[in-house]
Amino acid sequence: RALYVEFIRRADVPTFIRCHLHAFAAFGGVPKRCLYDNAKVVVLERTEIGEPVFTPRFLDFSQRVGFGIQLCHPYRPQTKGRVESGVKYLRRNFWPGARFVDDADLQRQAQTWIDGVANQRIHGTTKARPVDRLAAERPLLQPLPDQKRLAPFYREDRKVGRDGYVQWEQAWYGVACSWAGKTIQVQADE
């Protein structure tokens, strides 16, 4: 029940995957399976017989990293408890007092709150502190794959404009004009 929180500006598949990589690093490994609430970044639709059609990039990610995808049952809110309870706890306990100047400040405050409050409390279901449970369960986590195997998931496809500029976040960056009109991959890092 340890929390990981990351505030994002876009809820697309590449961002969702990066959040997973950050969370797995924060927890110290990869779980055997993750539970999802049928979000479009995970499952595109269901077939006529109810089988999920997964988002190809996310399915590739889960297979390369080595965790299974478990979905909540559609239209059965009682199966979503574990997915929703962490969000509800954050909204009720962190968000009302949050005052921040920018995204980085908000993220720092959230991490301080997680470390000092959320993961230190006695959890209502387990009757134990999440930080202690995580320490006991960490040996059960699978190791993160090496960075070379994860590198494709830090990249995003972008189309270069006719003028030789590509947009990343809210800025435009010049690239070789020979790439004008083509789709390239961009990656943000330090």
C-alpha cells in the first residue's frame, strides 16, 4: 500500500509508461502484476466476447519489463477499490493543503508528504505502516531491466514541421531540415 505520486500534464501512453518506470525505480523493483481501471492508455476496447484489446505500446512495455496486466471488471465498481483508494487518500489528505509555485515544487511537496505522512501512517486495511510493508515485500519485486532495454520507452514520436522544427512539451526545437515532414523520436533527459 505504499504510495507513489507523480503529477503530469498529459495522460498519454508515453507519459504513463514513464510514470511506471519512475514508480518502479522508487519502489525498488517491478511487481509481478499491476491492476488497472480499464484506462484507454492500457486497454483500447473489449471484443464482442469481452476480451481486452491492449494498447500495443503499453503491452510491449509490460512484456519487456516483465509484469502482467490485470484489469478491473467493467461496470463493477467494487473491483476498483485498490485502484481508487490511493487517489481518494491523496485528494483528501494532501491536495487541500497544497500550495505550490510550479510543477517541480508540487512534486517535491508530494514526495515529502508521501515520505513523512502517507507511507508512515498505519494503513486501515493492513494495520501496518506502508513503509514497513514495502521493505518486507521489496525482495519479492523483480529487478528493473537495464537502461538499454528501457531506452525505447523514454522516447516519443513527433512529426517535424515543414520549417524544420519539432515540438516537445511547450517549446519548439530546430532539427536538420532534411527531417522536415518526417516522424522522429525525441527523448528528454538531463
